[in-house]
Amino acid sequence: MGKIILRLDRIMVERKMSLNELAERVGISNVNLSKIKNNKVTAIRFSTLAAICEVLDCEAGDILEYQKKE
């Protein structure tokens, strides 16, 4: 089975937004956002994903990527 990879770091660079700014605007802690950014989570709430997409003006598919098992 493949896995889902979070590409939040890529979108943040494209939008020129820092971790601190995004965390503040989304309303979550820097620590939790850092875990999301670095793929250290096994789940993400839809409400959090929606808030991130709203702030970054992107679609969920811009952040989530399916990676097939090699």
C-alpha cells in the first residue's frame, strides 16, 4: 500500500510564508504545524486542512500527494 505525503513545505515556499506566520493565521501551534510540514503526523483534521488551504489560497490536492509503494 502507498502512503500520503504532505507537501506543505513546497506551498509555503511558493507563497513566501513562514512557519510562524502560517501557524498564527491558521490558529495552531508552531510545533503542530511543524509536524505537519515535516510529515511527522499520521492524521490531519479536515478543519485544519481547510484552514491551511484558505490561508495559502490552495486546494487540498496541492498539499496532499499519493506515493505508490516501491
